[in-house]
Amino acid sequence: VQLQASGGGLVQPGGSLRLSCVASGFTLDYNAIGWFRQAPGKERERVSCISISSSDARISYADSVKGRFTISRDNAKNTVYLQMNSLKPEDMAVYYCWAFPNFWGQGTQVTVSS
């Protein structure tokens, strides 16, 4: 089982990035998957998660990113995305992809700076 995250980089405040996480070794169908982040000196925090049951999809966002970030998934590509708009310096962190129950990607650095 492997999660490969990509898409991080340096962006100016107000800019956008799209993170991708490709899963291998298992399928995302009906699995909860999402993104966490960890800034220097801070605890890892949940950014957004998406789960799909047989009847509906459930999405959650941290209050700090609501209205700016959008999570989506493409089951055919076994990939989850995080579109991040209107980035702020406080969004700067290492972003980790997560999949239920406890699979983690290697992290991708997001730097927001002018």
C-alpha cells in the first residue's frame, strides 16, 4: 500500500496550488481519504477528508480552509486532489495524504511567501 503525494511548491500569498495523491496497492473506492498538514512546531492537523459510502459522499474541511480549499477524488485514477486557492502564509506546511485506516503519504511541502 502506497500513497504518493505531489504538487507542493512555492506560491505567493493569494496564489493557488493543486495537490495530488495517487494510491497504489489498494483502491480508493469506499475508502475515506484526505489531507493533513503540519507546520513547523505545530501538531499535524486535518485539512480535509472525503469518504464515499454506497449511498452518499461526505466531505469535511477545517474551518481555516473552508471556502478556499476543495477536495475531490477520481476513483478511476485512484487519486485524490486538494485544490488550494487564496493561499495564505499560515497555510504553509508539509501536506500529507491519508487513507483509512492509517495509511500516510510522504508529504509535500507547501510554501506561501512573497
